[in-house]
Amino acid sequence: MAPKETSTKRPRLAAVVTAYKRMLHPQHIVDRFLEGYGVNGVFHHPEMDVVSLYVDQRTGEGDLTQERADRHPQLKICSTISEALTLGTGKLAVDGVIVVGEHGTYPPSPTGIPMHPHYEFFEQITKVFRDSGRSVPYFNDKELSWNWDWSKKMVDISHELGFPFQGGSSLAVTWRVPSVEFPLGATANEAVSIGYGGMGSYDFHGLETIQCMVERRKGGETGVEWLQTYRGDNFWKAYQEGVWSQALVKAALSRSATLRSGNSTFTNIFPTIEQMKAMVPNPVAYHYQHRDGLRCTMLLMGGMVRDFTFAANIEGQSKAFSTQMYLPMPDGRTTLASFFTPLVYNAEKMFLTGKAQYPVERTLLTSGLLIAGVDSDSQGKRIETPHLTAVNYQPYPESSYWRS
Amino acid sequence: MLTRRRFVRYSALSSALLANGPLLCSTFGQMPTKRPLRLAILGSVYRLGSALQTIADRFMVGYPHDGEWHMPEVQVVSLYVDQRIRKAEARPTEFQQAMAGTLKAPWLQAGPGLPGAQGSRRAAVVPPSEVAQHPPEELGPMSDLSESRAHQFGFRLCRNIPEALRCGGNRIAVDAVLTVVEQDDYPRNDRGQILLPQYDFFQQCAQVFEAEKHAVPYFNHKQLSFSFSEAQNMVKTAERLKFSLMAGSSMPVTWRLPDTDIPMGARVQEAVMVGVGSLDSMGFDALEAMQCMLERRKGGESGVKAVQLLEGDDVWVAGDEGRWSKDLLSSALSRSDTPLGLTWLDGRTQDLTAPGILPQLVKDPVAYCIEYTDGTRATLLMLNGAIRDFNISARVTGHGIVSTQFFMTPAPNETHSACLAAKIEQMYQIRSAPYPVQRALLTTGMLEACLNSKHRLNQRLETPQLAVSYQPPAESQYART
């Protein structure tokens, strides 16, 4: 267990979040820095201090901001983002920034994506960076922005100012059951993920589930040429016509621990397609092609599963490569959303080493795919994605998912 | 014992049935040369969510395994469900119904050719066809599913165990046996043990095996018996009759978070396991999971020399005195995804081993203290109120602390039992158990000894009877692929 006090070198962090209430992302993430958490077989206390907290929305019942500040005297509640970063000194006074833009109450965009303030937070934070002539590592939970231009700009500015920038979904870093990794440099022609939840939200998790795996393929990431969204009857038509591989769907579902039985007297039986139709009222598929020919499909099949699974055809493997990205979900199954543990642990590593633990271009691509998925749906047709063909990057060879 | 007497009666009944030609009809005639393995399933209760339903169904509809929906090369040919027979037995006989004027049998309706007298000869034996048939969609959550499954999968519902093995013929007509005996309404003894009739099920099978000089692989879910001497007898019988006997629960073979095991042949100084549930049932699963890791220590398993079951404040005092390691407890709890208390209240992470928290959360703590013959110590802490999952931590010389969670997947799927089904199927196919039955035997004995300790006011008990030695399988047997 790490000692509580070591030296004056402990990084000081600012947290900039939407709302601090029970079971919201800010609570899961910032609490781990404040209270410690179980990882690697010990109750671990991060060797860094969250010294300031900006909470965008403190209205309504259940705000935990004051309670946390009362128990953690080093934590200062700030009324502006600038104050949280400068601590009244007039210039950047922290060694890292934790941004959680998920949750809170924000209106939907014209295409229906919740307009979470990732970009607005980013603008204010990087203004302090610019004004101070200094930048520090930046953790951004989940997607970059609901707006593609802003997402792109965030990555560009991080390169311009030269600060480590890391984010994305916990799906990319959580336990895998089984604990396997996509072989680096392998060739794959098709991949699927199956998850649950709705568009503009859990689709991001499904997209990250795929991307953290397929980015390791031969040649690295080449970008995405086009995307088509299928919903409702179109989804089932495409399913039956084999637009995406039914064999891969079966392989992925064979990794699910929550596959609902289509027959009320069985508890674990593979459903027929007719039973799937009855169980899944709002199916969604984002079907897209990468520039090197890889085809991927992100499926949301809420009503039938409550977990995220992945399957791909990998050249040279006799059967589908598959796993579950396991979320110990506190919806009755657990009490602790432990999938935030590897997200925070990787963020800690970034704050300590000054190096991102996985490429932010992954998150840029998945943010863009989410927006394209919603756009394709609203336009009712396949859309070309030239802006996503430009997202090319190489994976980090070392795996960053939770396995110890 | 109540259950034992009941079984003797069934045996007598089965002989009577064998003599009664018309009631018998073999469902199997010619078999193709490469036929699927024929399976007899024996259990207590086939109800949605019962262990029998969860496990047995997998041999009918397949199960998730190794990245595929695996369909076993197995055909279920017969099913015996103890509850059905006991219910049928408890029902008024046709004679009693006729006397009470409640019998609705067609041959008692007004009309020509009233046969009358034959009715009472059939006594408590209610042929399955007379049990009301419900279309599956009308079955309630507590309904017996045997009838529906038998219909759907075309197997024979049997009135007793020998019949299930012989499928209505006069010779064993199955290639393997699956038994899942679980609590339905079996009585308890004064030590709180449920008198589950695993031994009786086994003995009935063994009698048939012995009589016919032909034995088949046998799986027994969870403990072998509530009694260690019966369990020993089962293992000896299987050795004598030379058939594969495998026993145990899902916990040793399910996924682990992280995917890790005790290094084979390493010296283990101490282990602490944390779990929840009843002393008897979940106590077995947790002890067995602990055992499947500890048996890999240097020298293999050499047995247990003493046990003690502590309760209440004595559990915490034992921790203060160093009888179990607080570091290992902290490590085991760090693997839990289900801390209660403040996590439940406002979502925060918390170190449950901070002073005062566990005694506040756990009203009735229990520690199963196990002293192995070779000096290794292990403690299972049942912490109802603090967590809801099963985690272990062990101090291993040269490897530091090894800790993991036994991933018990959520209901209703309980895919952890698919991991077990895969091991059972492997045993049936290769006629050899992937891990020794001595693991379940020793665990059965540890549990019985701990409950004896509880009964004797938590005394430490020497356990010379638990000198059970065995070598672990060379490869880890939990789910990894």
C-alpha cells in the first residue's frame, strides 16, 4: 500500500466535472483519487492529490461536492474552471487535469446527441494552459465532443500545446473474460461488438470495444471510409441478409453472461432470430468500413443483453476470436462500478509518467463514428466519412486493459 | 434417517415395477454405432432457477464454452426428480380418494363396464402421464419443469433411480450419470446440516452398477454428502467398481478476475478467503474454491490436521491475534466488486478493513479456520453484510501475495455453471475426471468438521480422519479461454 505522505513531488490535480452525485461518472472517477480503491490486490491510494474541484451543475438533490470537500481538506471547491486550475495564483497551479463531461443535464444536439460540455471545459482549460505558457496531462472521460469539428480541434490543440491527452471509455481498459488481447499485427476482415443502451451514449462504449482491439491489426488504424446505421426493421433485414456476420454475432453472444433466454422456462439458451426480435425493441447497428477493407459492426441489442462482447475473424485462427469486456455493473449485479478502476489507474500512470497510456486518436475516431452513426440514422442512408479516413494512427504495443 | 427409509421404499417399488411389464417400455432400440452419449439425470427439484435446471438444461440446449455455443455430444435419456415422487407419494391414493368421493377417474364415472378395483393397486405410483401437462408458457416460476422437458427432448421421466439407469429395460442403458441434489424440503440435523440424499442417490446407482457389473461415469454436484464417512464410502465404492466419480461446485472452475492461480509447487504460507451465504451450502463452494488453489502448493495436498469454526466477536479477536492475516483480508477484499456500507450509501470506494467497519457491517461473522498437515493455514471468512462475492488472497513464498475473485456470473444465466458443465462433459467423454474427487472429499470433510466445531461451542477439533492426500491436476482447470 502506498504511503499517504511521501514528498512534495506528489502531483496536484484539478477535477472539472459536470455533476457530483451517487453513481454518476464524476463520483466514480474523482472518488477513486480521493478515497483510494482496490487494484492489483491491494487497497491503493493514488500518489497524487486532487486539490480543486469545479462542478458545473450542483443543483438538485444528492450533490456530494460539499461532503467530499469536508472530508478531504486539501480539496478546494472552485466556482470557475480557471480558479480550479490556477488556485488563485493567476496561472496554472496544478500538475494534471481530470475532466468528466458525462452525466449532468445538458440539452440534445439537433441530431439528438446529448451536448456534454467536454469541448467547453477543454477550451477553458487550454486557455489557462496558453495564458500560463505551460500545459499538463489531461484526462478526458468518454468521448471528446458531440461535435466532430470540436473533437478534431481538441486533438489538434493537444498536439500543438504538447500535453498528454488520454480518455475514452472504460470498455477499452476493463477486465476481459477471457483475458485475451487482439494479436498485434494480425489481419482481420470483420469484427463486431454487441452491447446495450441507446444511441448517443452506450454506442460510444460499443465503438471503443471494437476499436481498442482492431487498431492492433496489421498496419495499424487506417481510418473509416463510410458508415451506415440500421435500426428497426432495417436492422433485422440486414441481420438476416448477412450484412454483418451471424457467425460472429453468435461467437460474441457466446461470451455474454447476460444473454436473455427467449423462452421463459429456460435460463441460458441461445435465442432464435424471432425470439431476438421479440426481446429487442430498438436494435441499432453501426456498420462501417475501414480504409484497409476491415468491416466492423457495432450492435446495440438492449433487452437481450446487458454486457459488451466482441468477436472478430482473424486470419490464421480456426474459429472466431472473442471475449467479453466485463463491466461489473452496479445495477444490482455489483455495488461498485469497478470498471472505473482501470480507467483511473491508467490516468494515474499518465499523470505520473507524463505519457498517455493509449492513443487519443482512438477516442477521436470513436467520437467521430458515434456522430457519423447518428448522422447516418437521421439521413436514412449510408454516409461517406472522408474526415474519418484521415484518422490514422499506430496502436501502443503494450496492452492497457485490466489483467492484474 | 428419513431420507434413507424413503429410498429403501423406492428400491422395493422399482423391483415391483420391473416385474410389471405393461408399465415398462424401452425408449431405445437400435442405436447407431457413433451415438451420442446417453445421460441419466437425477436430482431433487426441476424448477426454474434450481441448480438442477441450470446445469441439466445445458446438456439439452447447449451452453457457452470456449467462444462458441457448444452443443454436447450427449443425449438425455432419463430423468428422476425426487420432489415429483415425494409429492406423488404424499398425495392421497386413488383408494383414499375413492373413499373420500373425490376420485375423478373416468372408470368411476357412471357408464358400462366399470372396472373399479384396479385403481388402488397402483398406490402412490403416479405415472408421469397422469401429472397435469401444462404448455410451457403456462408454467409459473415454481412449476416443476420435468414434464415439459421430457416432452420437448423426448426422454423418459422415471419413478426411481434404477429405472432412470435402465431406461425401462432390465440392463443399464445409459453411459453417464448427472446428479444434482439440492435443498427442497429435506430436514436438517442438530448441526444445521441439510440432510441432502447425495449418498442415497449414489448408493442406488452403485447397487445397480455392482449388480450388473457395469459402471458408468458419475457426477455429483457440490459436496459428496453431509457426512464425511459416507463421502469416503462413495469414493471407495467408485474405486472398487472402477468408475469415474467427479464432484464439486462451479466456483473452482469459473473465470477469475484476474486470471491467476497459485504457482504449481509453490510454498503457501497462509490464505484468506472471503465469501457470503449459508454456512452449509455456500460454505462448501467457498471452501472448495479455496482448496482448488491451495492443493497446488508444494508437495500437493497432504490433508488437514485441525479445524475450528469461530463466530461473532471471536472472529475479530482471532484477526487481532494474528490467527488470520489482516493484510490478506485487505487484499482479498480489494478484489470485491460488492462492498456494502458507504459504497451502497453514496457510491464511494472504501477500504473495508479500516478500523471498525467490518464489525459494524457484519453482524454474524464466521471464520472457518483450517490447519493443514504441512503447516499451511487457511481461513474462510463469511462476511454477510459486508460484500456479496467470493475472493481469495494467499501469501506465496517467492511470489508475494496472489489474489483474485472467483467470478460468479449473474442470475439467471449463471454462466459459471457452464464452466462446470464443460468439465462434466469432459469427464463423460474421456471417462476420467479432470480433477480428483479427493478435492471434494476433503472439502466435504472440512465442512463437516467445521460444523462439528460450531456444534461443540466453537472448539478446535483435531481431524485425523482428514488425512486425505492427493496430487492436483498438472494444469489449472478454471475457465480461461
